[in-house]
Amino acid sequence: MDFLANIVQQVLTVLYNFTESVGIPNLGLAIVLMTIIIKLIMYPLTQKQIQSTKAMMEIQPKMKALQEKYKDDKQRLNMELANLYKSEGVNPLAGCLPLLIQMPIMIGIFYGIRDYNYAAHPEIVTSFLWLADISKADPTYVLPVLSALTTFIQTKQTMPANGGGAQNKMMMYFMPLFIGYISLTFPAGLVLYWVVMNIMQIAQQSIMNRAAAK
């Protein structure tokens, strides 16, 4: 992960130098720019993962019905599940590869932003909007609240019309609260990345939902 974290830090430095060259040197702005670039690059993978996850959630009631019906016949259950996937046009493994590719990148981004050498820059460069220093946690709690709220909206968007079952509903509320809680202690720059990424994800999901409704 050190290798990926170093790349993230180098990219962040390049983007900071860019903001400096246009007369607005700011690390917070550099993080926003980097988030947008990363999201655009990962758009196809994210789209594939979202589509696969939503499709699996939509057929969960049917899967549970089969599991209950054939709970004593594993071989028949596997055959019926395979038939269900085929009839619904769902590949249960389709969402795994995009996620496996994204996970190391996301971890590298996490450590890269968290451990960035903010102290090497003057104080004015590490301030952003209401934040006096993005290397420290947000004392106003605005970013942690935004991280929880945007995570909730993003999670709710991927829920199928049938709700996706009790477990999915529980996760829809638990994950935002967990993200908001851990954001209280993370550097504001890292939480800023998460919030901007979520906002772009929400926009992407909205576009996909509108396209699917046509």
C-alpha cells in the first residue's frame, strides 16, 4: 500500500502545484480536483459494480425462497439458483472484479491523503472554506455530518424498490452512522475526499436511474 499511497501523494502535490500556478494555492482544492479525476477514471468500474449489486439485491427475495424450499437439498438448491441467475440475467460474480480492482486503489488513497505531509506547506494552503487546517479533524463537525448524509443517500439510491430485505435496510442506516463516527477523528482532507466522492457517486447513480427508467 505504501507504493499506491506514494503515488497518491505525488499526484496531490502535482495538483497543488497546478493550483499554485493559477494563483489559488490550496491543498483542499487539490484534493477536490484529485477526487474528480479519480472518479472519472473509475466511472466504468463503478457503474458495473452498481449494476451488479442492485441486480443481486432485487432477486434476493427469490433467492431466499429457493433457499428455504431446498434447504435440505444443496445440489438442487445450487441448480435452482443457477437457473434463477440465468433467467434474471444476473452474474453473481460480476460485481466482484470491479470491487477487487478498486479496493487497493481506495486504500492507497486513504493512506495517501491521511499521511500527506501537510506541515510542509504554509498554513494558508492547508485551510479550505470553513476549515482552518485540513490536516486536522473538522472541529465544526460539518464534514462528518456530510459524510454520513451523503453515504446514506448513496446507499439508499442503490436499494431496489422492494427494499432488498431487512439486512440491507439495516446496513442502509448503520453504514452512514459508522462513516460519520469515524470521520470525527480523521483529517478533514480525507473526509473532504469522501464527501466529494459520494456527491459524484450520487450524481452518477441518478444518471443511471434516469436512463434505466426510460
